[in-house]
Amino acid sequence: MTAYEAVIGLEVHAELQTASKMFCGCAVVDSTSAAPNTVVCPVCLGMPGVLPVINQRAVELGLRVGLALNCTIPPFNQFARKSYFYPDLPKGYQISQYDYPLAIQGWLEIDLPDGSTKRVRIRRVHLEEDTGKLTHVDGSSLVDLNRAGVPLLEIVSEADIRSAEEAEAYARKLRAILRYLGVNSGDMSKGVLRMEPNISVRPVGSSEFRTRTEIKNLNSIRSLARACAYEIERQIALWESGGQVQQATLGWDEVRQVTVVQRVKESADDYRYFPEPDLPVLEISAEWVEEGRAALPELPDAKRDRFMRDYGLSRYDASVLVAEQAVADYFEAAVKAGGDPKQVANYITGEVFRQMNAEGRDREDIGAIKLTPAALASLVTLVQQGTINHSVARQLLETLYQQGGDPRALVEAQGLAQVSDEAVLGEVVARVLDANPAEVARYLAGEEKLLKFLIGQVMREMRGKADAQVVTRLLTEQLQGRRGD
Ligand code: ADP
Ligand code: MG
Ligand code: ZN
């Protein structure tokens, strides 16, 4: 039977975090913070005779993204009218870019689950304006134009993605970069970042491009991955059964976890693109490009490489830490406060994330937790110095996470310091052996796994505070001593 592979290209729309809209002075507002149709003006309402003006800040933010995605910035770009016949854009067209986009021919490096990396080529990055919002109720449609004219960046990849996992990796990396650049919050559930995969499949080894479908309405990266996986399987089944894939725009049904046909796709001809006569061709000088390049922050991949180099972290740990800038900052603050980098990384990606998950808190909010970076550093140091053991550290971390405070002070106040005194532990060990004669006999008869049980008993007596290494040694010694009994 033929093996198939997926061919996927992503179109991503990102609203730009500017103060005002793309072509007018209206503020950019959150959909929840303004009543419908209150943040509008003649320009974004599409009144006859008005003239658009390009928002310079939007161009700067777009430029940042183009540069971060290793694109070439052509010396000029141009806006174009794209015919659009829905009531959420009253002009009857959307101002976008077509023949001359802001940025072209870049690439994004993605990290694959097996630890390898791959470059996905970026075809283009262009500026456009967002549409308003339509709400359909009881047979009528409500129009809110607050979002009409909000600056939107479209980022289009080449069809270099070969699986749902790669699509997910691409989405995660791109989202992280947009957040690092401060151009977009990455909040897909609010619709400010929208990712639309174009999907086809073909026999492995072939270089053909078969008919594709495009999926819209994905409100999270997880949904993106699931929708891709579903659609890939659906298309393979179609080809295998002698059927054909129909070119279409699909939606993702979150409840049933299936793709559903929304409409048969328009072609570029239907959009009747032509150069926007009301806007000048936009020249981007070499100086402007270099200024933009110089102002780029350290991006996730560079930060990951620095974390590996400077702190000796594994590639995996470093990748997890840099996925959210807030987490990377928290990590570096804890290291600055004196925490051992590897231990700090372990605690963050283990216990701290576990606590945050349990609370339903996003990783990007790590800066707001009660366990401060300095407290984590001091906790890690207490373990390394042997003042407390790992199991006490875990309990203490939970307390610090819930209440805040200083680890050293808590260890003193609650008497949590580890006990390694051999005399004290030796007595407890003897008591535990006396109390468990059956288990001792079985151990001596060769059931070595009972050592774990006996260690557990001693730990319980010591309320978790015993030095596990000393306990293990004393237990083994005393058990040997009882062989002759
Ligand atoms: P349009 O502008 O009509 O949506 P484009 O040709 O610009 O179409 O491509 C949009 C996206 O679809 C790009 O990411 C591109 O790589 C991807 N794409 C194009 N052809 C295919 C195909 N046969 N299978 C999967 N993806 C494709
Ligand atoms: Mg498209
Ligand atoms: Zn306006």
C-alpha cells in the first residue's frame, strides 16, 4: 500500500499591538472593553471620499517580524485593494498587499519532537487591515466595526511542513517570536492571532502538489494540531478509496473534533486585486531596515543557545525555558540570586510548572507567583548544601508557592532541617527492623526490593526529614548484622 505524507503551508494573521488602527486614528481596543461600533470613524466605516493614511508604527512592527523571520525587505512595498463582499468591511474591499509585500523569502527554524530541527521557508509577510466582527443571532447578523481597520500582519509559509507535529512546532515557534517581539499577545482564543493551515497529501517521495483544503476557526495551537491530524487522515482515506479531495475552506468543529466544509474557495481572480490608488508606494530605506535589525531583542533560539552555553543546560530544558519569555526571565533571576542553573531549571520545569498547572495558571504568568526567583534560588541551595532533602524541598516549595516567604526562615521555624546524625538514625533503623520481622526475614531470604519498604518506614518515622543516603547505608549494615541472628 502507498504511504502518504502531508504537505502543509500555514497562513497566519496577527493583529499588531499598535495604539491606533492601520489607516485612521481610531484606537485599537479589546473587544470586551468597548461597546460595539463606538471606536469607528468615517475612514474605517468606509464613507465615500475619505482617505487612508498609513500607520508608521504598524510598518515598524511588521518590519520587526520580517527581520526576525530572516526575510529580505524589498526597497518598496505597495498596498492593494482586495474585493471583499461581506458586511464586516463596509468599503467593499480590504486594503492588503499583493504583488509587493513588506517582506519576502525568509525562514523559521522549528524544533521537532525527536530533537532535530528543520527550516520552514517563509514566503511573504504583508500588512493589511482586519475586518469587523459579525454575530449571527435569530436569523439576523449583527455587525461590530470596532475591529475593522485594526492593523493585521499576514505571514505565509511555503508548503514545507510535513506533519501535524511539524505544524504544531511551527505554530509554537512563530507565536513565541511574535510575543518576544512585543507585536502580538499570541492569544488565539481572543482571535488576535489566527492560524490557517493549507493541507494536502501525496505519496511519499513524490513532489507533486495535490488539491488542498484550508482550515479556519482554530482557537488554539492544540486545535491546530488536532485539525491537521484529522484532515490528513481524511484526505489519505479519500485518495486510498479512489476518491478525490475537493478544494474548499473548512472549519474545525471543536465539539465533534472534525473538519466541516464552509465554502468552496475563491481564487485570486475573484479578489480582483489592484494597486490602492489612495496610498503611496512605501519606500523602506536601507537605514530603516538596519535600525530595525539592531533593535531586535534576543529571540527564542538565540536565548536557548545562550542558556545551553552559559548555564550548561540540555537543549530540551533550555527550549522549555525560552518558550515563554517570562519563564526565561524568571529562570535568569533565580540564577542571578545564586541558584545552581541546572537545579533551578529542574525545579521550574518540574515542581513549579506542576503547581502552576494545578492552579490552571498560564506559564506566561510565572512572574506573578508567590514563590519568588530568590526564594527558589535559596531553596535549591538548601538542598545542595544538604540542609534539607528532596522530599522536604518539594513540600516546602508547595508552601512557598501558596504563601510566599523565605525558605531558610521556614526551615528553622518548622524544624525541617535534614537529620543525618548516625546515632539518631541508627536507633530509628533498629526500631523499624524490630517492628517488621517478617519483612526483614524476606529481605534476608533474597527479596531485595524490601529495602525500599524499610527505607520508607524509617522516613515515615522521621517525618521525611532523614538523610536518605545515611538511612540506606545504616539499614544495609544492620540487615547484614542480623543475618547471623
Ligand atoms: P491563497 O493566497 O490562495 O490562499 P497561496 O498560494 O498564497 O494561496 O498559498 C497559501 C498557503 O497554502 C501557503 O502557505 C502555501 O504554501 C500553501 N499551499 C499552496 N499549495 C499547497 C498544497 N498543494 N498543499 C498544501 N499547502 C499548499
Ligand atoms: Mg489563503
Ligand atoms: Zn477609524
